[in-house]
Amino acid sequence: MKLHVVIDQDEAGYYVAEVPALPGCLSQGKTQEEALVNVKEAIEGWLEVMEAKSQLDTRRTVEVVV
């Protein structure tokens, strides 16, 4: 899975990594590399929680290709 990650440096000097496609999925690190490692872990956790939270109802699901 490929996701876009936006990395910005905050006022304290930490790098904040956010995944726009996954609301609320973000992490931080002292370096950009650390922020990327941390956000990968956050993505895995986000996906795990969302999968457990709701099972996909295939009767109401459609696939859209862009």
C-alpha cells in the first residue's frame, strides 16, 4: 500500500508526519527519518483499529477506480 505522508517541522524542532488519507493518523520524531519510522507504525495501528472497528458490508460497497 502506498500512502502520501506530509512532514513539517514544528516550533520545537520536531518533525511531524501526517497521513492525509487516514484521518487522525500522525506521528513525530526528532529527525525526518525517525518521524517516517514512527508514522509507519502509526499507519499499521490505524489500519488495525479501523479493521477491527467495522467489518465491510459488501452489499453496500462499490469499487471506484480513478
